Amino acid sequence: MSSNVEREWFYYLKGRHILLYQLLSGSSSERITQSGVIRTREKELMYPNEDIADGLRIEYTALNEPFVSESLETTTATASGTDISFALSGTRITTDNTNNFWDTTSGFVAGDKIRVQGSASNDADYTIDSFSGGGNSNMVVSGSTLTDENTGERVTVTQIPKEATSPDETSHINLNKMLSLAVVDYLKAMVYEQAGQMDLKEYYMKEFYGKLGDNESNKRKISMSFPAGVYAVR
Amino acid sequence: MTVLEAMERVGLKETTLTIAWIKDAIHHIQSNSKDKLKVTKQDIIKAVDSDDNKYLLPADMIAVDSISVKDTSDSKYKRIRRLNTQPYYLLEDTAP
């Protein structure tokens, strides 16, 4: 059994590989023999000595869904409640609220991609095929298999961006407005590079990276105050 | 912002080239600021020979954000630390 992994497991990046190491004298290894002699040297490493299903988790950036069919600014439909149930038969998500809860109140339309969270066994991404029933209380979905589940859990259904797999002029860039403006600067830089105007290319690349920085600092608004010095002009 | 709107702002007329450049721009963004993260999981195997601690980085990876290992004592993924240098005594190790 692996334990204290944050202290006893290490990785080393080499080319296209991650090399995993485990502390030999760690808590999952035998440290003292039956005769009472310590078998391992301190801080000696070894290769992983156990099977762990889905044991290695890598979080990374990729060119992931670069284009979507709707702009991020309007991908905002959301619904939440404890009166939402799931039925495998008919592949539908149902609300007890029959007053056009899904379409009119929450803003979902057929074709939207949605993410379900908070359910007991139906947390996944789906695509809305249609609405049915009185007051459109049923949302018929596809994409993942539903499990029968009664109301009770606080379930949240959120619209998520739907990838445009064959992007064209009408596709949206899967970035917020600030980063989309940065992309425009990048395109200008490429145009000037092709024209051989390297000074303008450099200018727009600087603008591009400036907007990346602005986008990051927008997430971390920090106000700083400094005490006035004794001889400061007030 | 649509691809067409970006093209009009710049004065471009070639859609395919614009889409390729937009992908390049997103590549730069993902390389520098981690706008959107992806997660992949692999089985860890008990090492029996010299290359059994080698795991492939995702083929579509631009930048690593974190690497974690599942702690089976509480079924939680915990970040592990990176070694600056490869342990020299394990090179070509036939009995790990």
C-alpha cells in the first residue's frame, strides 16, 4: 500500500518520459529485518514496487478544443436543484419543476453540451438532443450512459463549450475576450513577419505577451499599500 | 470572437492560414499561462526490470502543470516532487 506519497515518491523528466522513484527507506518498505538490522541506507531510491491502477496522474496543457461552436461569453446556461432525477429508459434528465425549467428558465437549447455535477452516479458530460414532456420537463440527452437515480441530491447542470471539430469562419476561438484580442495581435505579428517588417512583428508580439500578462493579473487582483515616509510630502 | 471577426480585424483573407496561426497562438498561450488544463492517468506497475519506472508523457502535452501519485491509504492523488538530477546509481539498473 502506498502512503506518504507526497514525501516518498519523486519523478525525473527525461526526454518524453517521466521516471518514477520511490524512497527505499519509505513507509511502504521494510526497514528493519527480523534480526533488527536496518536494511536500507537513508535517502536511497528505488523503482516503484507496487501496482497502482490509475496511479500516475498528469495535469498538463494541450491544444485542447481550440475552436467551439458558441462564444464563451454566451455559454452561460445553468440550472441547479434537488428535484432533478435521471432515467436510463428514454435517456432523460427530469425536473419536478414543469414550468419550462430547462429551456425558458435556465436557457438550455437542443444541441448544447452540458456537464452534470453533484449527482450520485450521473456526473458526466452530455449533449442535449431534445426536450419532452409537459412543460418540457424532460431533457433527452446523449453522449454518456445514464443510471436511474431519484431526486434528492443537489444537482447542478452547466452548459460547457462544444468543440467545433471542423473549424470554419463561423467557429469561435475557445478563449475569453482578452485572450482572443491577444490572438488578434499574434495574427498581426504573423502578417508583418510575412511582409518582412520585423519591427512591427516584434511590436505586436510584445502586445500579445502583454495581454497574456493582463489576463493572468486579472485573476489575481491584489491591492498594495505602503506607509508614508516621515518626510513624505502630504 | 469568431474566426471571421479575427480575420476582419487583421485584414486576412485566407481562412486555413488564419486557423493555423490561431492554433499557434493558442499553443503559445498554453505554453505560457495554462489557460486550460487536461488530465491523464496511467497505471503504475511494480518494477521488475530496468525500464519499468518509465512512463510516457502525453503526446499532446505542451507544458506540465503537476504530477501526482495515488496514495492508496486514503485514495487521494498527491503531488510528488521533481528530482533535479537523475539518481546516478540507477542508470542501466538490471535489478531495481
